Amino acid sequence: MEAASLVSLAGESSPETYESLDRVVVASTSEDGAAPLDEAATLALRHGLDGTSLWVATDGDEVNGFAWLHGGALDLVVHPQARRQGRGRALLDAALDAAARDVTAWSHGNHPAAAALARATGFERVRDLWVMRRSLHDLPALPDADGVDVRPFRVGVDEDAWLAVNREAFAHHPEQGGTTRRDLEEREGEPWFDPAGFFLAWRGDELVGFHWTKVHESPPVGEVYVVGVSPRAQGGGLGRLLTLTGLHHLAARGLDDVLLYVESDNAPAVAVYERLGFTHAPEDTHVQYSLRGDQGGA
């Protein structure tokens, strides 16, 4: 890596460190059309590096790339102006040399350079996460609630009930099902959080499902952030009711379009969303790669 160096910042955390990394993320997002970090990683990075390992590529005092190993997850980002100079491979090799177990890494937007780097270092493609989209015009009518009371989330009241149903609804989901009270409270503190767009479905005193919506400001677009239905209430149309409740809410806010994320192999969910008018374009795909701890880099 000509005129550049790698520095390990394992365990270090400061506003200056985050700001230098965020500049790389912002530049990469602008260049690639997709953020290189997902929301969970962005929040974790912002709230500190304790117990994680970070390597940065620098030119002088300027950070132009980083590899961040947290748990078994690896995030690697290189500034657009510093690409095709070996920084990505050098950062990846440093992280893999330190990894003591299996490693997973996401390529948001299925970036060709990430695919090439994955092939060169023995990573296997293991998950495809689709982005599906639809217009918020001409929405289907809301179905009958059928004894269900749908009301907005109450901060400071509904957290425990939501966490319990979320664990049940996503028991086999590697990220969503593991949401903790701290994770929830961090999102409650985000500027985009709006309890008026976080819908809970109750049957009497029992929470049976939810639809949490989100609004992105730039560009303005709604998101089906997460829809969950308790296993005890599945198969009765509650998911459709909750999804449409959120879509009508987003439309009432004046938004034109909405997106959502869904596992490509979740055929029942994909079918539900297709019936609601959502479509998927091939380029709207995030790819997760995996490397077993006993493989190492190529």
C-alpha cells in the first residue's frame, strides 16, 4: 500500500475517532448509492469500540479506510479516492489474522469489488437480503381488525411486551430476534424515532403483533422497518392488517414511496409483500459472506 499505513485502534473510542470513520462512510455512501454499514453497526460504532478491534488505513493524519471486527462480524470500508490501491485487502488481512472464530461480512448493494475480494480470500456467499419497494399511492383498503386493537407504541410502558413478542416472532432470525432493551432504547433516542408510527396490535391485554415504521429524510421515503406477529396469532391476516396500517400512516405523512428488507429465501414473507404490490430489482440486494475460522485468508 503505497504512501499509506495501517494502525490498530483496538478498544479505543472517542468522538474524533468516530468522526474520522464517519467521513469515510459518508463518502462511500455517496459514491456507491448504498451505506456500507447497516443501522445496527452504525449505532454500535457510534456508542463505542469497547471489546472490538479496529484497523484504519491512513495517509498522514487522514483516515481513508477501516476494518472493524466486532464479535464475529466484520465491516470494511475504503474511501472512494483510496480504492484500487490494495487498502481493502490489507485491512481484511489484518482483521482475519486477528479473528479467532468464524467471520461474517455484508456487502450492501452487492458491490462488485466486495464480491471479488470475497472470492480471493475464501469467503462464501451465504445470505441475500432483498430490498423491496412500492409506491404509497393506490394502497389497498385496510382490512377488518377482527377483535384486534391497534394503537401506537407508548415509550416507557410497552418496551417489555414488545421485546417478548419480538423474540417470539423472530426466534430464528440472526439479528432481529436478538434485539435487547439497550438496542431498543438506543433507537428510541434516534432522531427518526416516532412512536406514532410504531403500531402494536393487542387482543385484550395480550400483545400479538406490531409494525414499526421509519421515515428516511434524504431522500424522503418510508420504510417497513419491522413487522412481527406472535406465533400464537399467525395465519389470521394480522400481518396484512399491520403492514397496511403502517403503509397508510406513511402515505398520510405525504410520502410517495416505501421500502422494506426481507430475506430472499423467506418465500411466505416475499409472497405477502408481492401481493401488497412490492417488487424487487436485482441490484437491490445486500449479500452476506461467511468465512470459517479454520479457513483463513487466501
